[in-house]
Amino acid sequence: MKFDKSKLPSRHVSVGVKSAPHRSMYHAMGLKNDDIEKPFVGVATTWNEAAPCNITLSRQAQSVKKGVKDYGGTPREFTTITVTDGIAMGHEGMKSSLISREIIADSVELTMRGHCYDALVGLAGCDKSLPGLMMVMIRLNVPSVFIYGGSILPGKFKGKDVTIVDVFEGVGKYTTGKMSKKDLDELESLACPSAGSCGGQFTANTMACVSEAIGLALPGSAGTPAVYETRDKFAVSSGEAVMNLLKNNIRPRDIVTKKSLENAAVIVAASGGSTNAALHLPAIANEAGIKFTLEDVTNISKKTPYIADLKPGGKYVAKDLYEIGGVPILIKALLDGGLLHGDCLTVTGKTLAENHKDIKFPTNQKVIYTTSKPLNPTGGFAGLKGNLAPEGAIVKVAGMKRKTFKGKAKCFDSEELALGAVLAKKIKAGDVIVIRYEGPKGSPGMPEMLSTTGAIYGQGLGEEVALITDGRFSGGTHGFSIGHVGPEAAVGGPIGLLKDGDTIEINTEKGILNVDLSEQELSSRKKKWVPKKIEYTTGTLWKYSQSVGPAFEGAVTHPGASKEKKCYADI
């Protein structure tokens, strides 16, 4: 495949007399003139030894590079950071997690800009690396393909499939005497038996489903477990695909449209996916210059049947979905039900409907249901509003039995304080735990609360206790756990005005989150309110707190393509 580099970014570092110094540096790395004359394709991975999510990505990157080379490109591999939620959870390290999404996007952008690469293939494992790489693809708007590193295999404990979430809940069981230390030790050693991202429909697998539904990943590429070497064929194909996109000048903003974002929200709702998608989809939309907020995501959930019996709300794990045909089966069910825009363009150069026209929905399985016979007529999460959340909030309802909750507030100004109270068994049935100053600005970093929600479930209080926060939740969280409450406490939101004993009402069917206080009382408290001082006054956390926007808009740190005057792809 031959390419004219006269309009590609890499011409600035590879064409003409003035590029002689640049070419000299490429020669130092073993490239020949023929290699330098070809398009440069960035192969960005989040490989590291921080967690099992990432450790297969370097191997898969070599297969991507083969695909790029075979189809006329010169691949240039580089890495970026990740912060692994399972290890960062339950302590101050969690402040780094959401921020890492921006650092991933920003660092890949700078590498691509600095070296004038023409196209991008991104390989991701941990939660925030998936949206981070998708965001930067759209920001740069060079031909791009996303590929997920794959999920972990399920652990086996006492004859049942288990995931990392079972270990978090095991901590709560141990504190109440429902699990022995011996059993907890055994569970700990068995829950994560291989490389790969967390195995339920948590954030990583949710965003992996999004990558296929939104059109940035090849069909079927998200489902294969990380340790299966058959993943490598998708990596090779992804390298080939990006070269075809480059040949045909198909760019991410041709693929990521309002309709494809709606497709992404549908697959999240239908699969009982992570509430973090309500942060990541608006952030992805921002890179394309499209307004797509938390409310858009939750409104789609109202109209979308819940059809995937996946953990944490259901029975099955990612490997089970893979064994029945992977994400294409879920997409096929939704296409057949008329719930997806089938005419959206994808990285294959074909539409979503064309990609899946030959898929046969398997009837001899119970992982994915049809839209005509769903697990629930509405999606896996619900949006809430009221005098406690004027900008909205979100709750994962997949697998929940109760729809309403009313109880007394117990207020904590950090997750660590709340977790301490739970582990000390100071929380009882009927309580509403309020965790505030954990929003994007206030924390800063908007941490997840899986340590706390896991302990609550482990103590048997899953639907007997509610939790509301201006922070967020792991994709592994379920029950009355309400996050993204906005405005956040740090900017004077009503959640920051609550006192112990205030009565809070939650109705997931009607979408209500209220505190039983008059407007006069709330106004009076607001006048007396003194914001909590942010303890982080230097470094990355401080920089993030200065630039980050509200959660309902995706907690983004820059204006996005709507304010763009010069696109990188056209330099």
C-alpha cells in the first residue's frame, strides 16, 4: 500500500532537506529510507507492572506493529501511565485514578504532536486508560483504532466464579464474622488467577463494550480474555485496519457522532454497565465538540431494556460473554431490537449494521437476553434529580430489588472516615451514608467508593443502607449507591449543607433525590457554609482541581473540539 505523505503530519520530520536531522535520528534506531518514507503510526500502550490489567499489552503491541508493517506503515511504539483502581482503592491513592484519564490522553497527545505521527492504535487495560485513549484519538482526529487488552479469567472459590469485587465484599464479611480469616485468605489468593482487567461488567469491560458499539474498535476485539493468544489476531487486524483508515482518510470524528454516542449509552444501559460511563461518554463527546451529558446517558437508560446477566448485578463474567460470541452478540440483540443506529460508520469502513449482519443470536445460553424478553424493561442505571442534586446524580439499579429508600443522614467529609465507620460497625439499617468533598474539585480527583460499598454488602446491608456522594463508584458497586451528586460540596452544592439526622428520600423509578428541608433552610445553611480547605495545594492534584469541570459534563479539563481552531490532523 503506497501513501502520499505531502499532507500527512509526518512530512514535517521525514520529507525534504530540512528533515535531514530528523531522519538521522530515525536511522539511529535502525530505520531505512523505505521505512521513513512510509506513514508513521503511533502504537500507544498502557503496558506496566502496576496490575494484571496491563501486563499482556506489550505482547499485543508487537502484533499491532506487524499489521501496520504488512500494510505499508512504520509503527512507533510508546507507552503511557495507568493507575489501577483495584490497588488505588480505599486510600488516598484513589485521588489519582480519574486524573490519570486526563494524563493518559494528554501524554499520548504530546507524543503524537511532538513526533508528528500520522495515525494511532491504542491498547488499554485498566479502567481509565480505555476512555483516555479514545478521548485522545478524537482530539487528534488522525485515523485511529482502539483495542482492549482483554479481561481476566474468573477465579474459583468454593465452586463459584469470583472476581476482585468478592474480595472487597469479603472484607465486610470478615468484620461481621460471616467469613473466617482462613476463607478470606483463600479467596484473596484465588480471585485473580491471570492477567487481564477485572472480569465482571465493571468499568473496563463496560468501556470495552463501548469501544465496539461506538465504532472505534474492530467487531469482536473486546471479548477475548487477555491471556488467550488468539487476541493477537485482533491486534494484527487492528494494525491493518488503521492503515486502511489512513488510505481512505476516515477519521475518529467521522465515527464518533451524536448517534454513535447514543449507541454507546445504549450498550452500557443494556449490559448493566458501570456508572463511570456517565463520566466517560460526556468526556469523549467533548473531544468531538458534541454536548452529551449525564442526563443524556440516563435518559437513554430509561428507554433501554436490561438484557445482560453480568456481574455485579447478575450471574456471569466477561469470559462467559466471550464464550457465547462476545460483544457482537450483545450488539446483535440490540440491533434486532431496533435500539441502535445501525448506519453509524466504524473503523472497518463499514456501518455497525453491516459489521453484524451475519451474526446469529444464540438461543442456547442465558448470558444475553433478547430485547423482547429482557431481565428488566429499563436499563442498568437511573438518573436522579432533586433539591439535593440540581445537576443530577446516578445510581446503578441492575439487580436491585428495592426502588425507594428513606433514611437519616450520617455525614462524612471523606471516604476514609466513612469506611472507618462501616468497618467499626457504626452504620445500621436505615442509614444514609453521605460522603462529600470527594467530587472532581473537592477531593480532588473524584475517587471511587468500592472499599466502602463492598464492606457494606459484605456486612449484609446492601439494600438496607444507602450511600450518596459527590464522588463516584467502581463498576463493581451495586445497591443504593448514588454518585456524581452535583453540584459537588466543594463549590457549595446542597450535599455540603447536610447535617447528621437530615431525612433523605431516594426514588429510582421517579428519579428523585431530595432532602426533607425547605428552600429557606437550605438558603440559611448556605449563608453559613464554609468550604472545606483543599489539602492538596501543589502538584498534579492541585493543577487538576484548578481546571476540572463538573461531573455531569464529564469532569473534563479543557473546552474540547467546540472551541478548536486548529486540528492536529491537518498540521
